[in-house]
Amino acid sequence: MLQPRPDIDRLTYCSHGGINYEELESLGISPHTVLDFSVCCNPFGPPPGVKEALVEVPLDRYPDSEAGELKQLLAKKLNITPNNLLIGSGSTELIRLITIAYLDRGDTVLIPQPTYGEYEIACCLSGAQVLKQPWLGDPDFRLDTAEIIRLIENHRPKGVFLCSPNNPTGQYMTKQQFENIMSAAKDCLIILDEAYIAFTEDAWSSIDLIKQGNLVILRSMTKDYALAGLRLGYAIADEPIISILKRIRPPWNVNIMAQKAGIIVLNAEGYLEECHAKIRELKRFLVKELANLGLSPLASQTNFFLVRVGSATKFRRTLLNKGILVRDCTSFGLPQHIRLAPRTLPDCKTLVTAIREIGVLSHAC
């Protein structure tokens, strides 16, 4: 019998937020009726004009492998050159390209925990060994910068993955914290995942730091502009790194509809700012209402946040039976927490009512 590589055989499933269509079918729930609070995308959808423009996309043509028009527009907005950009089919594709290009069997990679599970999957696919460092625990899950620096100095990892704001905790590194880590990791490749930076208050710019030559910044247009069904993200790095990643990038990796949508959303002046103001208000509403129900949402610097509920698996299943989906954080090593991101105000009110009805305190104990 044919066997895969041992690295593949050791892989474990990586859970994600979002609708599990097979699960809903087994429960007899229509996916179209579910209110999904488990994903952390813009709840107001793409800017006006995106859906209409996609009707005109020529589906009989291959997409531009360079995503040239989109890349030029994005480079101008970020005030960098197109040679510092690589467009991807979501940031997860870019994570795998990075590990394929730079990690080899036996390399060590430092990944603070809890965080996005695809970092570890990508490292394992390359045969690398993952060194896990826990964030400081509940109540705020702050990153222990001093411990990260100690581990870098002691283990000299080939790579370091940092998610800021971190998924699922919502904690955001200061510029000084990150620069301290970079100073200790001059021989490491640092991957800074800023998928949620657009939702972060008082964010600082990391782009100038790519000049040091060992930093890749990842960002997600999927999250910013609610393009989850199209998949769109990008990497920012010094030109030699981008050149290497382009060598192993699959041809036509970003489909023609995603490229078109990306061009339209970048031209939608003021849309993100308008959405973010509303999202901040909705987050404040949810945090206040959940606290009134006896829950204690954890502080975060972005649009999503953790809530301690007791058994997260039971809490999720109870709400799902009411047509509401939340993120069970058991897969992050947080079996007593769920993650929530705001939806529209009517949807948020529906969530609060449902939690009140199921008797939240019986779950949180």
C-alpha cells in the first residue's frame, strides 16, 4: 500500500471558524439561516459595486499570474514598490509558500501559543520542528516578549511566526516589543501576520522594517473587505524575499474574480473607515451586553474577543441549535473560551437574546 511522507502522516486537522456544511446537514440546519459570529470578517460586506462588476469578468481567460493591476494599485496605497509585494489566494497560501521556500527538515521554528493553527501545519509540511511558547494566560493573554527573546537566543530558530493582533486573543504588540524581538532574531526569518491590522485601533506601521531583510508581513483583504469566498491576501517583504517566493508560487494562483474585486475595493475611498467606526460600536455593544449577562469578555485590541463560558464545545453546540455559530476555542488549547466578532446590530441583539435564553451562568460555571 502506498504511504505518504512521514511528515504528512503526522499531520493533525486544523480547525477553523466558519460554517461546516457537513455538520449543518447532519443537524438539519440550512447554512443560509445561520448567523455566523465565528469568523472575523467585515460584517458589512464588500463595498458597493463589487458584485455587479464580477458579472462582467471574462471567465474564459486565465488570470494575470502577477496580478499586475491590483499589485500596482496596492503598492501605491502602501507607498512601496510593486517589487515588495506578492499577491496570494489568501494569506494561508502565502504562509505555505514561505515555509516551502525557507524551511527544511530539522529546522526549528518558534510559534507563540495560542495562535493560528496553519503556521504549525505549514511548518510540519516542510519537516520543521515547532517550538511552542505560551502567551501569558487568562485574563489578558499578553505576549511574554522577554521569554520569546530568551528562546530565540537559546534555540536560534530558522523562523519565528508572530500574529499581531493575535488570533484568537486579540492582543497587539507594541512597536517597541516587536523591534526588541527583531533585534534578537537577526538571523531568523520573522513572519508577522497582520491579518487583522485594519480592525486595530492605534496601529503602528511595520512596513519600514522590511528593509532589514528578514521580515515578511502578511495581510488579508479577505478580512478587511469581506471577500472570504474569493480569497485574497498579500505579503510585503524586501525584494529578494519576494523574488524567491515568486519562484515557487503556482501560476494563476489568484483567480480573475478575486483580482477584479481587489481592484474595486481598493478604489472604494472611505469605505473601510466607515465600516470600522461601526464595528467598534458593535463590539462595545456586545461586550457591555455580555457583561450584563454575567460573562467577562476579555480585552482585545481588534474586532474580535474571547469570552470565558465554561465548556466551549457545549456552548457552541447549544447556540448552533438556535442557528447561531460561535468559535469554539478548544482547538487553540482554550476549552473554556469562545471567540466572537461583531455582526450587524440586529444580529448582535439576536445573539444576546439567545445567550440569555440558554442560561449563560450554567455554562460559565
